[in-house]
Amino acid sequence: MIFVKSFENRTLEIQITGQDKYQRYLARLYVPYYLNLELVKQGLASKFLVDESELNDFSKAEEEAIANGKGIWKKSLYSGCFSSKIVYSEEKVKLSNKCSESINLDGWQLKDESRKIYTFTNLSFSSITLHSSIGKDNSTDIFWNLKESVWNNDRDTLYLFDNVGSLAHHQSYRY
């Protein structure tokens, strides 16, 4: 909040770049530097709805913020314990626990780049598949029970946050 407050009573240049599928305006902000990119560099925002020409810059900025545990990317005590395989064409994610200890994911959240969030309940596993579709949970598969797709076919990122909101794992594809 302190970072954003530093722009109070200052002039911003707003460049409208278009609208998304929900008719929300997309814009670039300059103060005079590119504020959108700076927010991602500082770990105060994630990359999302980025113009094709800026994908590389925003992706690098987010990866660096994650590597340094900045802002929203504070590292979980379980960072490094998970691997994932996203099969976007089948709307599923295989998660594996690489640590020797059992980890209960109660209250943990898995999200994509947009606002789709799955919250785990009392679950420990060595390997499990999370399906976006509707289904009945069992010992090897759990279901998000959505009627819509989660994983974009062009590119997306998976983020796994522990029960205190710290980042335990992330994986991007097609960046």
C-alpha cells in the first residue's frame, strides 16, 4: 500500500489499450515510468492481460519477483516441495509432493492467472490430479466442479499458495 500511496497527488498518464471480454478497460499507466511493469517487478501484482508485445518483459519481471520472494510472492516453508504437470487440453493438473513429509493442504489455494481459485480441504497426497470439470473426488482425483475451462490454451500460470498465503509452487506454460 505504501508503494501505491507514493503516487497520491501526482500526475499519471493513462493510455487506454482496449477492453477485455468483460468490457473492462485495459490501460498502461506512466508516472513517468511504466507503472504496470513496476508493480509486477515489486511483487505487488501478477502478470495478467498483458499485451503480446510485452509478454517477455512481464514474465521476466514476475519470475524475478518470485525468485526474490517479493510482495505477494513470499515463499512458503514448503517451497520446492511440489511439482506440477498442466494438461490444459484435458483441463487437469497433476500435483506431486516431492518432500518426504506428508503435507496437509487444508486451506491451501491453487489458482490460475485470472481469478479462478480452488481451495483444498483436509488433503494429503504423494500425487493427485485436479480436474477442472465436474466429478466425484476419490483417492487419486479431485474435481474443481466447474462448467467452464480454467487453463488457457495459449498460455497460463498455476500458483499454489499455502494456508497463510505464501507461495509454495508455480508453473507457467507457453511464456
